[in-house]
Amino acid sequence: MLKILTTGRLGPQFCAALEASEIRVQARYVEHAQQNDIDWADCLASFPVSSTLTLKGLSWIHSFGAGIDGFVTRKDLGPHLRLSRTTGDLGQKMGEFCLCHVLNFLQNYHAVAKDNTASRWQQRPGQSIRDQTILILGTGKMAQGVAQTLSSLGAIVIGVNNSGHADAPYFQRCVTMAAVPALAANVSCIINTLPLHENTQRLIDLPWLCHFNEALLINVGRGATLVTDDLQPAFAKRYLAYAVLDVFDIEPLPQDSWLWQHPQVFVSPHQAAITDVHDVIKSFTQALQAYELNLQSDVFADLSRGY
């Protein structure tokens, strides 16, 4: 019987859910995993664990998060390891988060809130989301959830991926990064959902942002994809009008960061799509079926590409 080790946040709920289900595995929860726990298991199901633990004996890791950079960057993974991720309903959650901030931006919410604080009556007419061009970096499960939510209200959603092909639903079309400058001036909002790997590190910088015209930037991908200090000149030159940041290079965001006090930045504490046990079980079950039959599934990462 497949031996599943789980630890950390959501571990007890995950273990209890497995025991209450018809899934036939041997599950064990430990509060603080030790090496002998890892050595016992066939599969580790958790958020990333300490680098002091060696994972090379595992045949499968199921990440409780959609982001898997905490696992794929490790040097102690076995050559035949399979790595799956949790998607569950995270795409819908992320779509609702992004919709909230897109509407705030288009309806001038932040300016009206300042007027409210100052007891100042001033109409600030907003714009409809219909026919707004929204650029989403990435076309994976999270991006598809965002695209579905925004396109349902009439937004023109363009995806950015390596191929430039619209191989995912809810995108009007897809382009490569090289094609972005030609359409950037008409983009109202940029949403980053990209995973972190060597090709996305510090990808969003001032030379790339300079093609936009007072756009909204929402980062729900990874903090290291954005060159954070390039935001200030991007605001000054009016390439960007506002930024909603849910992910950061260092988390929690240090109290002395300039981002906290900047009037054109909204700081969100990595909560755009928080995983719950229902998300985990949904994706774990899908991955388990594929794992046992040695089949491919879109919940498994391509370790050769790092995502």
C-alpha cells in the first residue's frame, strides 16, 4: 500500500480527509518531519519542507501549493521523482481576487476612498470592464481561472506564453513575450501568474514596462519575477498607474519596505488564492489516479522545464 507522509499546515486535515475517504493509502501525519519519516514514505504531501531533509528516496511529491519552486529548486530529488501540484479551485479564487482589483482600478476606488477620508464630494466617473484589454502573463491553470472570470464580463483577455498559441480556453488570443510591445499601449491591466524559474526571474523590469501607458499591474505569480525597484520610475514615467502586489521577494514583507507607504501600491499578504484541504484532496486524487496507472496529467510538473 502506498505510504503517504504529510506535515505542516493542512497536514492534519489532509490526513483526516484521506482516512475518511475510500482512497486506499497508508497516511501518516507528523508535526515536524524528521529524516526517518521521509525515509518511511513513498510520497510526501505538503508545502515545502526543510532543506536539512533529504528527499531523494521519494518517488512522488504532491505540493499543497500551486507554486512548486520550493521543490523544483532542490538538488536532492531522485531522477524518477514525479511532482504534482494543487490547483483545486485556486484558479477561481485568484480570478475573483484579480476581478476585485481590476474593478477598483477602473472605478477609481482608491481616489474616491481618499475623497471620503477628506470629506470631499467629487465625482470620479469610472470605466466599464467590457472591452478593456487585459494581458495575462502565463496560460496555466491559475491564468485560466483569471481569464474565465474577466472574460465573462466582456474583457478582452490576451495570454502570454512561449508558443504564442491559444491552447487554453477563455483567452481571445495568445502571444509571445516578444509580441507584447506592439500591443502594450492599449492594455489596461497586466496580470502576472507565471511560475518562477530561470526564464521568469526578474522578467518584469523597466525596459519591458516602458511600452505600457498608465496600466494597472497585478502580481499574483512570484515576487522574484518583478524587479520591484523598477516600479518607482515606472510610476514616475506613467507607464504604470497602480500596482497590486500579492507576492514578494521576501515574505513577510519587511516593515521598512517602501512599498507599504507608496500611494500607488496595494500590498496584499500572499492571499490571492489560499489553499484549503478541499483544493488539496481534489488535485491529490487526480494525481494519485495518474500516478498509480503511470499516466500523464496536467497536475504533474515537467521537471525538465522547472514548472
